Amino acid sequence: MQLSQGNIQQGYLLTGAVALSFAVVLYLIWLTGPLLLPLALVAVPLALYGYWQTFVKPWLWVLLIGVASFLGNIMHLVPEGVIPLTLFQLFLFAAVFSILIRRLIEKDFTFRLMGFEAEIILFLGLIFLSLIWAPDAPDGFRDGVRVLISIFFIYLVFNEVKRTNEIKLVLIALVVVAVLLGAYGVYQNVTNVGDTVRNMLGGGRFLRGRVTGTTSDPNRFATMFFIPMAFTACIILSKKQAWHKMMAFGAFVIMSGGIIVTYSRSAWVGAILMLVIIAWYYRNVKLFAYFGIMIIVVLIAFPQLSFTLLNAAQRFLDITAGAGDDSSRIRLLLGLAAIGMLLDSWFIGVGFRGFVESFTNYYSLHESIGVAEPHNVVYTVLAELGLIGIILYGFIMFKIFRTAWLNIGLSETEDEKIIALTCFSTIVAFFVFYQFYGGGLNDNNFWLMCALAYSLYYAGKAGGSKVDGRDIIPPPEAPGNPSAETAGPAAQA
């Protein structure tokens, strides 16, 4: 009996899945000893089935990578964490390997472009070229590679997520994880006995311990709630069924508690603007009224949370303290130093990751209480890459914002509207957040939403073509016109 080509390909995929699964199991057993053997016998079939599903539905890798990004650095494959490997890195490497094998077997070499490849190439080129005059080239090279990986991640998401329903399932998975993280954060804050006693004795004037969740940074942890909060807020105000809204509201309340106990003012500003955009689009402020009622109910049921909310209110009001608040004063010094660097090297900047080393040329670390990391992505690019860098960065962000905004107008179904508004509002929230905090070029969750915005745009373009009820990517247009596979939204709009 002669096997068909499809059966041969499936045999190859199944063999590869079995080999990879057993390799992972053997490696874990080798690290921890035979105690994991019973667990391995149960996990192997599940892992095998899951791995096979990623071949059939490659977009599942994006779901796993997104969830892994939310979980942070909670797993170390090397004892004592000497060489940590995050879940994000593990799933990203596994996804690249799996997708590459699948495409080679299926001889699928199609690759979709997003429309700003020239700007991306020039921007990355400028980053690595600037290492020639950067004061700390090794650090710059390391972060440059991280930016390169982030760009690669964008294209991986964009090329594997091609349908609206896939985007929706990714967002639902992130909501589930964020609810668990929010509940854990609130629990961690409320059960902190030392801080509770100190607050009671001080009348609530002291800041309670900031929750860091699965990260080491409360500010980064707070941004993990942007995406799921926006998604659930859109569901609450949309025309979805009542039980969908009730579930979304419950999740929204828990996640709101999670972001509050981080005491991250930068994240609060971004989240508030995000929710204002959503309320403005739906012309509905019921979300804020519901949230206010829920706060009153929670305070009546759990009076001990009053100190947490009092801390949060005081922390938020300190934004207007100006130089009287250490955090605001340090940000002011960093901004002034960035202006000085731009004036001294306005065309090509001081070199990628050169801000920290150059800062002491303008202010001492004593004045900034030891802080020299830039806290604004725009002036960081201006100071380190000069006028050329900010122009390229501006073009990239303009095209991303433009595509995310166009999605809202192009949306036809309720799900498309929810996803489009989620993408746009969270991109705005992340962008605003990184005007008050550093690391804006390497946030995986930010780039995930940018990629999903482009995926939604192309899914909308394919809305008129159906195969068995599923969206497909439209075929290339006539010669002389950009094709759906190679041209970005900027070229098609």
C-alpha cells in the first residue's frame, strides 16, 4: 500500500514530536533524578498531543509565548538559577525550531511583510553602527541583540496568527493568566503583616510593599495588566451577551486590584488613558461607575483594604509633587541630561546604551540617588541615536499607530471591534508608560500587541475570502500592485 504525500509528512511530524518530547523528559530526569519519572509518564502523552497541535495550529505557539511572557522568570532549568532560562525564551526557541521544521517539511516558504522593513533595517543598522562610538559597546551589543530578537518575535507572531478567532483566543488566554496574577498580587499585599501594622500605626501614610508578581520589577509587572484589562473593558461595554460581560467584569476587578498593589504611577497613567479611549469609543462611562461601586462594596466587605487604597491615592497624587518627590526629581534630571547629550551630539547621538555612561558628564550619581538609567523612550532614542534615530523610530511608531487605528474603522463584527480597540488602546498605554520608564524597545508584550494589530488588519483584508467558513489570506493582486503577502498596510491603505 502506497502512502500519500500528506501521510508521509504527518509521519515525519509525529516522529519529530515524539523525539523532542522524550528528549525534554530525559533532560528533566537527568537534572532532577528519577523522582520525576512517574510525572514524566503522565506528562509525555500530554506534551506529545500539545506539540502535535502546534504543528496543526502553529498560532498556538504565539499563545504559549504570550502566556510565558506573563509568567516571567519563574523557571530555572539550571539548579540555583546560575543560568536562568525564562519560559518566554524556552517557548520562543521551541517555536522557532518547530515552525522551521514544519515549513521545511511542507515546503512553505511564504513570508509576510509588514510595510516598515526599510525603517526597521535602518534603525537596527544604526544601533549596531553606533556601537563604534558608544562608551559601553558590550552592553550596547547585548541590548541591540535583544531589540533584534524583539523584531524577530513581531514577524513570528504576524506570520503565524492569521485569523480573528486566533487573536481572540490568545487574548482570552492572557486574561486567564492575568486574573491569577492579579489575585496573587492582592493576596500578597493584604497578607503582608509587617506593612499592615506599620500602616495602621502610621495612619496609612507609609507605602505598603510593592507587589512584583512573577518579575523583579513592580512597574513591569503592572504593564502585564494592560492587555487583559483593555480586552475585558471592551467586552463590558460591547454588545456581547450578559454572561460574557459579567465574567469580564469579575476579571477586570481582580486585575484592577493587581495593578493597584504595584503602586506603579506610570502604569496607572497608561491604564487610565487606555480606559478613557475605550469609554470614549463606546460613548459610555458605565465602566467607571461600576468600578466605583465595586470599590465601595469591597471596602465594606474587607475594611483592611482601606490602607491599600489610601496608599494608592497618595501615591497617585504625588505625581503633581514635582521636584518635591524624589522619583519626579530624578526623572527631571534624566531628561535634562538627555537634552544635554542631544545638543552635544545631535546628529548620531552618544551611541546605543551610552546614556548611562554619559549621564555623569552632566550630573553626579549623588544628585540622582544612584539612578542613571533613562526613563523615557523618546529622549533615550534622541540622546543615544540622535536625530537620525528619532526620525526612524518615529516612522516605525507612526505606521504601527496608523494600522492599529485603521483597524477600528475597518472592523465589521463585534469581535473585530473589541480586538481592534484592545490593540490600539494597549499600544497607547504602553507608549505612554515608556515615557516615564526605561526599556521601551524590549517589551515583549508591547511588540506582541503591535504584531496582533497587523494580523488583525490582514485578517480583515481576507474577510471576503472564505474556505470552509475560515478566513484565508487573500491572493496576490495583479502585477504592478503590492501583494497581500509582501506589502504592509501603509502600502495597501
